[in-house]
Amino acid sequence: MSQNQGPIEVRQIYNIVKKIGFEASKKFKEEPTKKANKLKKLSPHWLRHLCASHQDKAGLSSTMIKDNLRHGSIQTSQIYKHAEDRLRHEAMQKMSLAVNPKSMTRKTVSSQTVISIQLTLEPAHKGLGFKKLVGSLEGDVFSGYQWQPYQFEKEKIIEEIEVSIMPIKTINFAYIIENLAQEHIEGLKKGIALEASVRLFKADVETNIVRV
């Protein structure tokens, strides 16, 4: 209930969650910049991701998680499991063996995956919608990966959108992700499409792998 005893509105719930994140960010004294700035971006959508992850940890089936989140496809629900896979992978990387580097040779093979994204449709505020989408991709979807923007500047695109006299039909931008496993590509593409749809964009995502 709201203060006037009426039903609380969606925007009020959103503002409450944002305020909680802002107040909690003040608690970080040791590393205020990195951790506090990330927590200030807290939104209700984070809680949706967190809920799905906790359900997975609790052993709920993928079908049940899909139904709980009202997903149209079980593949969408699989996106939330990738975060747990990455955490397990990162934990295993902390294990090591003592070896003599002089007694062995190693050829390093790595790859770069170029993820090209084209946005269509037109939310009411394309500049703000694009800014929020990029923040979500870089803060959540690409979390755990080594990534960088590929030949685009976020602020420059936003400025072009805001000052354009003619309607902008498409927005194109791309990222490079290092050593992206083949089995993660489809999940990542679905994650991008999901975040875009939340902001009323339609996202067409293409990938190109380059061995280096």
C-alpha cells in the first residue's frame, strides 16, 4: 500500500529498489569507487536475475524456472545459468600446479569474437533506452568475460540520436569478447536480445570468430 492507502505503482517500486541500492552503496568504505558505483545501478531487473540464479542453486528444474519467470522458451531461462557456470570456472582457475617453465614449451591459441548488434524499433526515448541497454550489457550480460567496445563510442551514438532531425531507423554497434566458448555464444545472443526487448528494441545479433 502507498501512503495514501492506494495500491502502490510500478514506478514507486522501481524507485524504492533504486533508493535501496543507492543507500547500500554508501556502506563500501574500502573500495567505494568500483563496488559503490556498480551497486548504484541496482534495479528490479537485477532481482529477477538473482531469483533465477537462486532457484537454479536450489535445484529447481529448468522447466519450473521457466514457468516461474513466465519465459516463453526454456532457452531464455538457460541464460541465467551461465553466470553460475562462469563462477565455477573462475574458482577452478585458482588451482595450479608447480611446473618448471624451462622444461616445456607452450603455444598459446586465443580467439576474439566480434559481436555485432543492430537495433530496430523505436522506444519513446531512444537515447536513454540505448544508454540503459549498453549499461545492462556491460554490467550484467558480459559480466565474467573479457570484452571491449569495437569501433563505437556510447556517448557519441547517444548524441547522434538526440540531435538527429531525421528519424533513426537502426542503431549499429559491436563488442569484442576474448576467448568466448562456442557453447556460450547462443546464450549470450539470447541475453542481448532479452535485454534489448525489455527496452523496446528488437536486436539482431551476429558473431564472427577470429583466431589470433
